[in-house]
Amino acid sequence: MGSLQFVHVFVRLARVLLVVALGARSVLAGNLQIGDLGAFLLLTSLLYQPAGKLHELNQLVQAGRAAGERVFEILDSVGEPKSGQTFDRKVQGEIEFRHVSFSYSDELPAVNRHFISRAARRDDRACRHHRSGKVNAH
């Protein structure tokens, strides 16, 4: 939980606690009816609901800004030198991956028990590096 979100939750709970404490004191003193206190609590929650929406919007904007910074960092980075070897002689055989599975979370698999097979070529490399720092197997 980010520190700004913690502050937002703390202020929201402190506001409710303050309204309940002061309202209960007024109800016990006979200056306020219990129904009026309930209505006041409801109306204050409706009053501060737009502030909560602004907080959510701010978090979304900040996440987008951080993602944009990462994208521009990748675009501005210096490319890696070409590496790898090509085979001088004819390559024979087949490259095969069996039961390849991958997912970003347990609920939504991106690749599930996939089978990849193809004939080997002269320009095959074990992997290729990208400017983003990721490596793709080919």
C-alpha cells in the first residue's frame, strides 16, 4: 500500500470517527436525534465520495506516468552489440519444445501445454537479446 493511499484511508476513517464521536456526544446531550446523526453520516460520505474518486484517478495517472517513463527509458537505451554465432556447416535436425506453459497469473494462462517444432536452420541462435532487457528463445 502506498503512503498516499495509507494517508487517504487514515483521513477517511478519522473523519468518520470524529463525526460519530461528536454526534454521539450531541445525541447524549439531547441536542441531536439519532436519525439526524445517521443522516449526517450518510451525507458526509456522499460529500467525500468525489474526493475518493479523485484519489483513484490520481493513482491511475501516476501508474501511467511510471509506465511511460519505463517505455522512454527503453527507447532511449543504447542497443546491445550483435552477438551469437552462425554455423559454417549445414545444420541438420529439429528444434522441439514440448508441454510449454506460461501464465502471468494462475487464472489466465498465456500459453498452455504448447508444442513447438521446426527444422533447424543455419542462422539459429539459442537466444536473442532485446533492448528492453528481455531475451527471446528462437
